[in-house]
Amino acid sequence: MENLADILQLVVGFSILVVWLVRSHVPTNFRVGDASTLKEEVLEVGLPDWFYDIIKIVKPIFAFFLLIGFNLQTTYSTLYGNYCPIHGRCCLDAHHRQR
């Protein structure tokens, strides 16, 4: 099940980046109403113009975080055996204080 979550994280992150960075101005059949771009689609739905300006920045950043999170997760689990280095350090400190 962990592999499925990793695959979905990659697919969702990559898909969002492609749609918002590459295909935002490409007309498709999947747009709402008569909209031909993402900006027109947001306006067609009834959201304000400034909302598109915020989403076009925030959504790709969060998609990028998904991709970075996958990379960090696999790096830490490979190097540290599923333990965060900070967590492992705290456990070592607590162990040495008891002696």
C-alpha cells in the first residue's frame, strides 16, 4: 500500500505541474462552459480574477512540494531505515543521558 501512495503522490504532483505550467493556455474539451484557458475557466465558474492569480502561484508550489516530499521520503528511508535523522539523534541523546 505504501508503493501505491508513492505512485499516486508522483502522478498527482506531476499532473498538477503539467496542467498549470505547460497546458494552462492550451484549449481542451475538458474546460467548463466556453472557456479555452484556465483563467477563462476560473472566470466562467464565477470566481474573481484575483483568485486565479493566487491559485496559479500556490497550486504549482504545492505540487512541487509533493514531488520534493516523495524524494525526501525515499532518501531518508534508504539512508536511515525509515527514521528521520533528527528523531534518531534525539533517541541517541536520551539513551546516553540515562547512563
